[in-house]
Amino acid sequence: MKKQTSAATETQLKGKNIIDFTGKTIYVGIDVHLKDYQVAKVYNGLCLGNHRMSSDGQGLIDHLGNHYPGAVFECVYESGAWGFTLQRQLTAAGMKCMVVHAADVSTTDKERKRKTDKVDALKLARMLASGDLKAIHVPDETIQKQRNLIRYRKRLVGDLNRSKNRLKSLLKFQGIVIPEPYQKNNWSRDFMKWVEQQLPSQDPLADSVTLMLEQINLLRQLLLKTERKLRQLRKDQYEQEATLVMSVPGIGPTTAMLFLLEVGDINRFHGFDALNDFVGFCPDTDSSGETDRDRGITTRRHNELRSALIEAAWQAIRIDPALLESYQLLTKRMKGSQAIVRIARKLLRRLRTVLLKQTVYEKGVVA
């Protein structure tokens, strides 16, 4: 019986290539993990190899260059926790590399039931070769690093709210009733002092409450420092753009920086619909034959940005007469929660306009 050989071994004979790859395009699918890569290479419909290697970008570049000298490489991998470092390494080495959203990679039932890293890598390579993949935007490295500051602020706010709720739950569980003046969520200094006064030092509960109060104070200090850093970043690098964005009613300094850092260059969106898809104000539909179902606002969105714009819309209708009029007309045929989404979409359109035209927004003007 003839011994079977892989395509990878057939392309080489005693260290010499039997195929000249000079000028030919090889499509590379990479399944990225923490410790290793699964790398599949496809040329003219043929799998040249599908191997596992350590997660080393330079090692991958050397491997492709040594095994297929003179070839043109087009690479792809799915976005994930490892960011865009590999994409930037491959691009710097002269190789084309796209990053795709994992949900946009179609999968057959057989691939789902027999899922392996080899299957995933080869699928990516073949879909790239057939032109069935669409790349996501790879942000500028500087903006990517700067946006971590606004994201850290959001995590701090969440941690602070959870810490406050834990303390209030503890007081409630221990039968300590919060007076009416302190029922609101303002957490003033007077309220913090009142909590400390409820427990004498010898009380077994005093240690727990003291530590929880210390955590809240520490988080508040970190949040204050973070906001100062954001304010300085806005003044140093985003003063002009932030001024334009904050001219739109309902948009404050924090939302302005969130929009500028998460969106990046507004010109990368080819029209308002592309920007709207990115933020997530478009509806999801389910249509088949004569059946047409409206599934409401899409679940595929930029969660923080969409939530911030909806909050801004509630403020905007109190400031801008034109938006208030639009909101009142919309509430005649839909719920207020649905109408405010449409107002937020109007805000998004105006944010795009002021950045493209480099002119401040005029309140009361109907778009």
C-alpha cells in the first residue's frame, strides 16, 4: 500500500521546494491562543500545511518566509482577548493581515460538531481565499491605548456602585435603618460619618463596615484621578474635536471623550448607516416568505456608546426645542422608551455632522 503524504511534505523534497511560490499568493488562517497558534496555509485550493506552533509573531513570520520564499501572504485571525498585536507584526513585515469578528465567520453543522483548532484555522484560510470575510477596523495604536482610560473609568464606576450596594445591604441585614435624609444615592460626607457613628469600636461589625467604607473612599479617589487624566487628555489632544462634540445638546465632557476615543476617525465610516451599525441603533429583522418579524433594536452594538447616547438623549430633549418636538410627535405612536432611541439616533447623526463639517451645533435647528 502506498504511504500517504501530506501536502506540506509534497511541496518540499530534501529541503528544496518543488513549487516556485515567487509572486504567488498564499492564504494563511491563524487560530490564536495564549500559548500557541494553529496555522493553516492554502494555495490554489490546496492545503499546504496545518501545524501548531508557539504564540510568537516573529516566529510565524520566519516560518512563512523560510518555507515559502518569494510568496505573497494574506493572513486572517479572529478578534479576541489578544488584541491586534499579531496583525501589526504581520503588517510591519509586509504581509496583509485582517482581523474578523468571530460571529461573522460562517460555520457548517459538521464543523460545529467536529470543532478543532485545525478545522478552525483551515476554515479561515479557505474563506479568506474565497473572499467571504470582512475585516473589522484595526484602531490606531495610540487611540487604542488612550481609550483604556475611558474604559477604566467605567469599571471604576461599576466597582464603586457595587461597593455602595454591598454596604447598604449589610446595614439592612443588620437591622440598621438609614434615615430619610440619607435615602438618596448621593453618598455625602455626612452620610459616611453617620455610618461610622452607628457602630462603636468594640462592636464586632465595626471592622467590616470600616473596611467597606475605606474601599469606597479609595474608589472615589481613583475615580477622581481618572477623570482628571481624561480632562488633561482632552485639553492636550482633543480640544477642538471635544468642543464640537460638546456643542450638541446632552453631550458632556465624559460622553464626548467616550465618543471620540471609541469611534476614532469619523471618516472611516462610509455614510451614516455604517456609523449607525457600529453604535447599534438599527433594528434586527427576521423575514422569511410572507412572514416578517421585527425583533426590535439590535443586540449587536457598542454597548457603552449606545447607552451613553441614550442617556444624553434624555438630557437633550430638555435643552433643544427641535428634539423635544420630535420626541413629543414620536410618543403619539410609540412608547417613550422607543421614542428616545430615535432621538439618540438623531444625536448620533448630528455628532457625525459637526465632526465632518467642523462647525458647532445650533440648538433649535431641525435637521
